[in-house]
Amino acid sequence: MALDSAKKREIIAKFGNDENDTGSPAVQIALLTERINQINEHLQKHKHDHSSRLGLLKLVGQRKRLMRYLKKKDHDKYLQVIAELGLRDRV
């Protein structure tokens, strides 16, 4: 269920400062969002997969904390990231 390297490089190129920027909050939020979307699709088919559901909740919480941090540190980048990813401003 992990992201393939081509998709990961594409996300890093879109949200990162350079091709090696994997630690910035914007890149981490984008990668987590992609994983969350994949797990969500999986759970649509496999409704009784409770271990994946718990993993999904953990990823959502991690993304929420990163979004809160990014909103506090760089509000303009935060607004750009949520607009591109289609997320709501609920943090």
C-alpha cells in the first residue's frame, strides 16, 4: 500500500523546494494525503478491515498536527497547500 517512487518524486517536485526536499511540512502533508486517499479507497472495498482503519486514523492525526504547525509557521504556504490538495481549513 506504500506509494510508488514515481508518484512520490512527483509530489516532492510539486510541493518541495528542490528534488531532495522530503522533510518540509508541505511535502509531508502532500505525501500523507496521498496515502490517506489510497487507504480510503481500500476501505471502500474492504469495509471490515479494521487494522487499516486504525492506520488511517493515525495518518489523519499526523497530517492534522503537521497542518497546524504549517499554519502557525507559514500561513501563505499553508493556504497554498490546502488549496492544491483540496483540504478544508479546520485546524
